Amino acid sequence: MSSLPGSRALFVDAAGWLAMADAADPAHEASRRERDSWLEGGGILVSTDYVIDETLTLMRVRLGSRAAAAWWAQIDASSRIRWERIGAARAEKARMRFFDRNGSDGWTDRDLSFTDCTSFVVMQELGLRRALTTNRHFSQAGFKTVPRVPDRSPRYSIGE
């Protein structure tokens, strides 16, 4: 695992991927502008296998299988995206953070997903400070988020 210059790499969360893919999303245009500006400036996008899982699932539910397949084909072919694998060591760090939300790091938000925790671990390891997302958990964790839009954090509940 090699670090990236934080000024060249932009982490993309599932909420960011969904906003860019869904024309009906309130953050659609702003998210696409942020991505395009970042790439035109010579930057790269970074995401994880866990974020892929979350994005594909949510995209299929919200936009249908064709949209999910088209998104996958587009991002899978891109040389401007760096995919990070979570693996056992990162998953363990994320697990410790996930279950310690009311402990030493002060997390109290019950909506925080395990995938968010894995993303925070990767961002910290790679020295990334900025994320393309509408998920408030990233700013709560101390990362800068773009675009500036109202929170659209995913809500999870058992049985949905």
C-alpha cells in the first residue's frame, strides 16, 4: 500500500458515485462538476471494494440493473480511478472504530456504516483529506467534503 499525495487524490464514497449517476439527485450537477474539475486538474479518484459493493447494491435498488451495469462498465474501464482493497488488516482497524463509536474517538452517530469506517481507514492511511460525498459522516470524521450540499447520508435499518 503506497501513499498518495493528498492534493492529487479525491476519495469517492457511495453517496458521491450515486449523486453523479442519478440525474434526479439534488447533488448530481455539483458532484459531476467537482469530479470533472478534479480530473481536469490532473487528479485521480480513489475508492474501495467495499464502496463498490455498497454503490452497486444501492444503484440497482434505486436506478435498476441496467444503470448499475453501465456504471460498473464505465468505472471499471477508467485509468483515473485507483481501487483500494480493504483486506483483513484494514477491516480490523475499521471494526475497532465501528464498535468504539462511544469510546475514545467520540462517535455517537448510530447511522455510521461499517463501510464508512473502512473508508476512513483507507483515507487516513493514504493521507487523503477530501471526499466527494453527500454523507455527513465524512465531515464529522474531520474530512473536507465536496460538493457543498445538504446531508444525504444513507439510513440503514434491519429488515428494509
